[in-house]
Amino acid sequence: MGRIGTIESVYRYPVKSMRGETPAQIFLSFSGVYGDRLYAFRSPTAPVGFPYHTGREHEDLLLYQPRYRYSGTLVPPNLTEAEALAPGITPVFGERNQFALDVTTPDGTVLPIESPELTADMQKAREDEAPVTLTFSQVAMTDCRPISLISLQTVDTLQNELGATLDKRRFRANLYADFKEAGGLVEKDYVGKTIKIGDKAVVSFLERDPRCKMICLDPDTADHNPKLLQVLAEKHEGRAGIYAAILVEGVVKAGDDIVVVE
């Protein structure tokens, strides 16, 4: 089948449910995008299987902008050396200081991720007094699978069906793809396929992405409009985009080819 499109942009989300950032490149590790969703706030009243304080309950979380302090490209510190060892050694994650992070709040205040003031902001947004706590993990705290992808064609189709302009960032994908002449929601045709992205990374497209309230939140204002989720439920079984698992680690950037391997 060969080349089916290109990567339009790449995103990572340092703090679960906060605004994402679009670096020049991302490293796809077996556990997900390097630096993606390494921080989250936990809630003792959330379900045990999903113990997080998120934008589903605290919509304004989308207005907080996290940024890593690390001045270099955020990749494993021994990536070059590891890749030079046959057959391609799995690189190590960096020390905690590589993931030092500041967050710009909606009023423009810049706070370290560990600051009591930031945790207090999370606490004030709750309707109960259950204590919110910050957690850090070197394994991405994604909802379901290591990475997500959605095509620009799918975004276009959904905005036509909705009758309103949609910002692609609503879908909070790691990879935004341009499938050129393909129609919307074409991703579903590649479920079960092995896909190479760029020079090295290989992923398996696992399943279509079941959507939740997060796509109903405007990424600039956090205003909630449930109509998009209604359109998805009525026309597309509530699913848009695709989840993937990484089979071969590698760096991915905008402009990289997307090629079906099998």
C-alpha cells in the first residue's frame, strides 16, 4: 500500500489535561511520547482505575500552559549512543531534572509544577474538600494507549457535519496527519496495520479512539459545547482518530512520511 500521508504536526502534553505544546520533534518510546503526560493531579474521590483530576471536572485546566525548562531537544540523554548499538538498544529515560517544568496559569502567573499555589488552584476548582495531589511518572499517564493520531481530513469532516469551525487541538492527539486525498475518518481503514513514520519509528494502529467530554472544550476558552460529541455518537459510533502502540522507537517530526508496512 505504501505511503498514505505525512505528519502535519506533533504534540505532547506534559501535564494531564493541561494545554499541549508543539515541539520541533518528539521521540516515540515504547511507553508513549517522551515527556508526554508525565505529571498529573490525583483525586482520592476519582475511580481507582482512573484516579486523576482532569478537564472533565475542571474545564479551565485546558487554560494552563506547561513548559519544560530543559533547553535542549527533549529526547533520552543516551539516544545517539543507544541507536548506534546493534540491533538498536532501548535508550534510558532522563533523570527527574530533565523534566523540570513550569506552568503559566490563566492569569499569566508562572509557577513551578510542584508549587503549593498550583495545587491550591486545583483544589479551589473542586466541589468537595478531597485533597488533590501532584504525581510524576516516567511512564506516560495516557488514558488508554501509548499514542493517538487524528487526520486533518477527519477534523474537516466533523466540522462540516457540525456546521462550525473546529480547532484540531480539541482532539488532543500526539500526531496530526495529512492523508491528502483521502476522506474523513479514513484512519479506521488502517486498524490492525503496521505503520512506519519518518526514518525509524514503527507503530501498530490498534483501534479507533472512543471520545469523551474533552473534545467539547474549546482549547482557547475552555467553553463547553456538547454538540460535537452528539454528532460523533450519531454518525460515527462516538469515535474519531486512532490509538497506536510503538513497535520500533524513533524520532518523529512534521513532514515525515506515513507508510503502511503491512
